[in-house]
Amino acid sequence: MEQIDQPVTQPEPVFSSPKPNRKPILYILLGILILSLLVSVVVLARQVSQLKNQVGNVRLAPSPKPEPGFTPAPGLTAGWQTYQNQNEGYEIKYPSGTKLEKVGDPIKDGCVILTIGNISLRIKTPAVSYCGFTGGDSPTRQNPLGESFNILGKNYSNAGMDFVYIGENNEEMHNQLFRFEDVPGNFYLEISGNYTKGVDDQSYLENKEKIILLLSTFKFIDQVDSTTSWKTYTSDKYGFKIKYPTGWGMGNYEEELRMICFDPESVVSSEILKKINFPCGLIEIVFHENVNNITNYEKLDSVTIGEKIRAKFCEEKAGESQPNLAYQNKHILNYYVGRNIQISYIGDAEDKYLKTFNQILSTFEFID
């Protein structure tokens, strides 16, 4: 006869009635759970298979290739002027009212400053050592700035700095500075500006937007080799050749004075040079028995001319104390090449032809 359990109204820990056997129920629940999991796995596998088929039929657009320069949206730079630097191979656009200065040392256009109101962009190329970078007294406090700039189609996240100064009338003056030292081609860019809080901070923000847009137009260009139309002087005796601009004066005193000269106007005659110690032109090439005999030759700086020609170099800025009047207040550069050759630039304080001299120097080649 089947036993029927009676409900227990007040179970006691020791004297309770026997509990029913619930294992079959647990087995049933466990089976239902396993069956549900299996169904879920099957459904999920079918969905994954369908998704793979969909992805396989989609043709993904190729990732855009980086452009040589960022092109702002049409109209933003409409009517802007374009500055091209053929010597350093770049160009940049700027709006009307922008102040453009060339302040590089020793090559003027090796450092270009574009200023809009109270903010500037400096572009320094490898050709110069000085570009008038900003600096000043110690600030009261400084706050880091994190902004992103577009240069050559690439976003540069720059941790700039906001330097804060307190003026005599307790006004809060700010000097913001952003520097980019890893631009291709060893270019060095700097954005710097200043404003007084509550006075011209709004105009600063407006000008800053223009400078950032201006910076986005910076791009490299193909450089024009202006030396292709120049004349070439060849010395079979000393085994070299060098180019110089068409229209320049040239004096070949290789045999009688062991020198040659180049000048944008005219060279000094050999008759005069035999009588007085005088520069024969802006550029002199003098031939020595052995340049190693020159005083302190081994202590001179080692440099490279062009791509692979090694030379010794020294620089002199002669003041009024120079005993020879012809060399007073001159900027003199001397390059010693090979065993015999000295190439000298004898310019004035303005260095009007220094860039041309560097171009001439870069054309120097030894010949067989």
C-alpha cells in the first residue's frame, strides 16, 4: 500500500516526521536547465554563423592614406595669401593682417614668424640656430594645457603650458606656449601668445583659432634647384669644381696668386691684390701648400659640405679693432677642404648674400 505523507505543522529538530524523497524533482530541474543551455548554444552558434556570412559579403573601404598636408574645409582659407620658402621646401597660408617676419641667424628665412594680434607661430628650420623663441621671468604659477593640432595631416597632441603672471595692478596676465619638436624634416614649430584676463582674452581666443587654422595649411613642397642655370668653375690642378650665379664677377688668379674669387658685382684686380692685403671678392678660394699647417687647425670644428665632403670650419666676426681696414666689421667664414683648399665668405653685418654663399658651397665637388 502506498504511503501518504502527512503535513507537519510544527517540525521539531528531533521528532519530525520523515521528509519526502525529492531527488527525482532535482533530476528533472537539472535536465531542464541542461536542455535550455543546449538550445541557447545552438541558437547562438546559428547567429554567429549568419553574422560571419554578412561580414564576408561587406566590402570595407580602404583606410585613407595620409596626405602630405592637411586641407582645411573649403572657404575657411579663401582669399588667404601663401608664403613659399623654396630654400627650406615648405609653404603656409595666412590671412590679411598677419605680420610676417624673417629673423633667422645666420639665414633670415630659416626662421619665419607669423603674428596675428597677440599670438604668433614660429617656424624654425635646420638651417638656423636661433629663432627668437619665447622665454621670460619666472611665472607666479603654470598650468598644463592639453590640445590637439593638425600638422601635415597628423594630429599632434601637445601638452602646452599656460604661464600666469601677476601685474603691478594685480591683473592676471597669461602667456601660453606650445612647441612641436618632432615635425618631419627636423622642423621646430612654436605657438606662443599672451593676454590679460578680462581685458583681451576674447580677442586672444579668436586669434588663436586663426593661428591653429593657419598651422593646418603648413605643407612641404618640391624645392626648385636654382643652381641648375649657374656657371661652373673647374680646377684641374686642384681637382674640384664649384658653381656660382650667372652675372656674378669671377677672378681666376689660380696661377699668379693661388686663388680665385667670386663677387655679386665685380672682383678686385690681381694688380691691386699684389700691392695690398684686400679681399678680392665676397668669396675667396685660396690654395695652400697644406692646410694642416694653419694655426690651431686640429682644434677647428669638423663639418660636412653637401652630403659627404668633410671640412674644418671656423667663424670670425671682426670688429673695429681689426688692424686691416678692409676686414673691419666683417662676418668671415672659413672652410678648409682636402689638403690645399680654403673657401672663405667675407660678408658684412647684414649677411645679404650668406644664403647664396651656402648654396655655392653646397655645389663644391672633387673631380678625378
